[in-house]
Amino acid sequence: MTLTRAEIEEFWDSWLDINRKAEATGDWRPMAEWYAEDATYGWMYSPDEHFMAVGRDQIRDWAIGIEMDGLDGWHYDYVCTMIDEQKSMVLGFWKQRSGIINDDTGEEYEILGLGGSWFGVERQTSGADEGKVKIAWQRDWFDMPSTAHTFLEIIKADKAPDTLLKRMSVTGHGVPGHYHYKDLPSTVWPPPVERGDYITQAPAPEASA
């Protein structure tokens, strides 16, 4: 069922509101209710270490649970949003700021580079969420080398709380939701994009031998 722009905008406003509430409490888990029961949520740490959560429970427990624990005071301010009602997609670009002040500059430590989230939203057609707008899939991108650099700068300045140090240890394939590329339970590109539903430019013809 097609969503109107007004419906997507209303949903997006509610998403921004729950983000602020989550940042204030340091607990992002309540945001799981904005996702469909079978939603997928992923991002890349390195070419062979990807994160992927499949289903609302994994999103609650892993993506906005384990992965966000320890980031108290951090905030992800959306600085630009683009809505495509024809595709039922939203692009949200955010800046990732720590809430920790750099004594040399008087400003917050911030992850440099572009960061954002790409969402597909859908009206649910069955179950307890029937008729409601939910996130069907989400894919994030951010500058991982810049993230590591900022974390290290905070540590060097002796400003890293124990919670952040603990969060920085949450790495590697042994952490829930961390997969080798070949083992991913969903596609890196959102499923409808990977299927080719929205191709806007055909691949270039292969060069002749």
C-alpha cells in the first residue's frame, strides 16, 4: 500500500522525537517499536566485518542495545533529511557528537566525515502492527577510520568514561550481529535495491577482449 508524503513526514517526526528521548536517557531500546517485526538493520565496519540485525528483537537487543550501550551523552543530530514518497524511502544525514568537551577547542569531540541512515518505510498489512507505518529496513554509513581516531583522541585526553571504554571493546566477529561478508543473513544493500527494483542506470557493457 502506497504511503503519502504526509504519512512519511508524520512518521519521520515521531522518529526524530524518540531519538531525542533515547539520547536523553541513554537507552535506545524503546526505538525498536518503530521497526517492523521482520525489519533488517545493518552497517559495515570493514570489508569483512559487517553488522546485521534481523527482526525487531535483534534490532532491540543488538543494534540499539549492545552496539549503543556506553555511548551516554552522545547525540546524533540529523542535519538534513530527504524523503522520496514514490519509493517510500528516507535519507537522514547526521553528525555524531560525543557530549565530551575538547579542552583545546572548547567544542565537543565529533566524528568527522559523513554519517547517515537510509530507511525504507512500509505500512504493515498484518499482525499487531497492521495499518501502522514502520521501518522495513535501515542501512547506516559512517567514517570508521574517523570514528576510531576520535575515540582515541578522547582516550588520550583522559576523558573517556568507563562506559565508553567498555563500548570500544565491543568489536570482532564474536559479538552478536557481527558477520563475515559471506555469512550475512541479509544483503548489504537494502533488499529491494539488491533485487534491482530501483535501477536507474543499466550496467555499462563489458569491454570486449
